Amino acid sequence: MARARAAGSRGRPGRCGRGALLVCVAWTAGWVLAAALLLRAHPGVLSERCTDEKSRRILTALCQDYRGGTLGGDLCEDLCVAGQLRYRRCLYYERGKKVLQADWRGRPVVLKSKEEAFSSFPPLGLLDGQPEAGGPGFPEAELLLLAAGEVKSALGLELAEGGLGRLGLGRRGPRLRGQLASLWALLQQEEFVLLSLLRGRSPHAPPVLGSCGHFYAVEHLAAGSPRLRALFPLDGAARGGRAQARALSGVALSFLDMVRHFEHDFSHRLHLCDVKPENFAIRSDFTVVAIDVDMAFFEPKMREILEQNCTGDEDCNFFDCFSKCDLRVHRCGAQRTNSNLQVVCDKILRHWFSSPRRSPAVSAPLRRQLRAAVLECAAPGAQDAAPRVLAKLRRLLQAALRELQEDK
């Protein structure tokens, strides 16, 4: 009888078995959730190790493809033949993206690509069976249509007539087949497309200086870092002194100018969805430059990204760009509920002005007013007051600069 009962108990799951299974499932789900949150907060944890050896190997392969006629670009001769574009060091690898520092004719530049190898990008099928790109019978109108489609996909924008010229589609000359294949690889990279279209139109975005294959070059600027006491390297600004107070006020004003510029100076608002010191740099005149715009989107693309299925507001947060969940239809609203200004105040300016003891070179009453204005600006849900808060912050920072100038 006891043996029969034992056999029966082995034949069906008991309460302990079900309990252990539930514990195992809960434990696994907890670790999966923790891993997902870690990757969202720190996407670099799975990044490759950035090495000079691998970086040089990547550029060697790029030049081999150039010599074989597979790819082209206006920087290829300097990189692969003349030795005028020289590799210096690896800056970082992240989720396939490669970012390298180089010297171009004595000027420090950054080489970027979304992928390591040229072959990782889909080929331009239009070149198949074409004996000579750009020759008689080459379907140039179809090429322009395809390029416009890529821009639409990347940015959500319909380009005005002549806008494609900013992407280099007007180039002619030798190695045109490789140049067109390279341009097609560059068009798969949202940051290249955005920076190319902003070239000459924004002091707050680095211009694309040229390209070779799937790599494009921008100016090298010293980026911010959360490990720096002031977030950004401020050359010549004495730590804690008047020079640093003037520098911080100037940088803060430039951040506000950038926010206003991205809000009003293009046909659509430009949203910054990843605001952190590492994604910005400072020029010598304290102009803020957005050096990493992989997560910057014009309004049409932003609406497309935000409008997703949801069960709560937390499902509608896309990095630093937030929306709200309509529980009647379980759909995120297409309208962003926070703003560039609120996020910049929260993640950048609050670091400098939220403490009443910061910037002792500025008078105590002005410090208190700046602190109150920055905290008001950083508070969630204050979007209706954004123009007023922006104007107040500008006025207070300009007053701080006047005060620092008068007492020097």
C-alpha cells in the first residue's frame, strides 16, 4: 500500500512540485527583467572591447575594398593612398557602431559607422547589371526616388527639391559605381542623414566633413562626461572660480539656445531622446554641439515611434522622450508629453544650479533664483510653462554673466 501511494505520488505533481516550478519561473522572470533594465540603462555593457588592432584592421579592409573599386568617397584617397588621413585611436564600439579618432591634414576628426564591414549594409540593387554607373541609360530618376525613400524611412521627412544634393547625389567623376554603393550604405545610417541635412543650418550639430565607404567624418570635439566635476572640459576655467562660473553660465545659455533652435528653426521640431553629457561637446566659445544624434528625431518620426501599444504610461517612455497611454484603446499618444528643455534642465543644468552653495562667485540672491528656475524647469508636467521658464532662465543667466563681468 505504501509502495502504491509512493508510486502514485511520483506519477502526479504535488503541491511542492508546483510551488518549486512557480518559484523557478518567478526567479527566471526576475533575472530577465533585471537584465532588460540593465541593458536599457547601460547599453554599453555588451559592447565589444575597443582596440587599436581591430580598428586598424577595419580601416585596412576599407582600403582594400576601395582599391578594388567596391566603394568610394572623397576621403578615400587621403586615407588609403596619400596618408593624409591617419588613424590615431579607438574611441568606442557600441552595438556594432564603430567610432575612431583620426588626423586629417593636421585636423582632429572622428570617423563613424553604424557597422564594422561595408558588406554588412544591403547593396544598391540598382547597380546590378549596369555596365557603368552614371552612363547612358543609368536610371538616375530611380536612384533619386530610392534615396528619398531612405530619407523618409530614417527621418520621417519628405525632402524639398534640391535637398538630396546635401547627401552627395550630385557627385560625378571616376569610381562613380563605388561612390553610389557607398552613398547607399551611408543612407542606411540615420545619424549621417540627419547631420548631412543639418550641414550649414545649425551651429549645434557637427558638419559631415567627408566619407570613405560606409565611414563618415565629423570634427573631433571634447565630449562631456558624468565623471567630470563640471560635466564638460572647460579649458582655462579655474576650478570653482569666477572663470568657471562664467564658463558654466555661457554653456548653460548655449544649451538653452540649442533647445530653442531645435524647437523653432526647422520645418519640424527636432526631439532629443538621449540627453547625457557624453552626447554633447563644447567648442572653445562655449557653443554646445550635439555630437551623437542617433536618438534625435524630427516630429513626424517621433510621432511614429511613440504611437505604440501599451498597458500603462511606462510603456510609452522611449528613453528621454515620454508619452501617455490611452487605456481606452491601449495605445500610446503620438504627442510627446515632456520636452527637450525639461530633460536638459533635469540632466544637465540641475547638476550646476540645484545647490544654493554652487557658484559662490555669483551673488546669493541670484543663485537662489537660478536654483528655483532650474528646478521648475526640470519638474515633469510643466510643458505649458516652458516658454516662460526658458525666458526666465535666459534672463537670470545673462544677469549672472553681467555680474561676473562687472566684478572681475
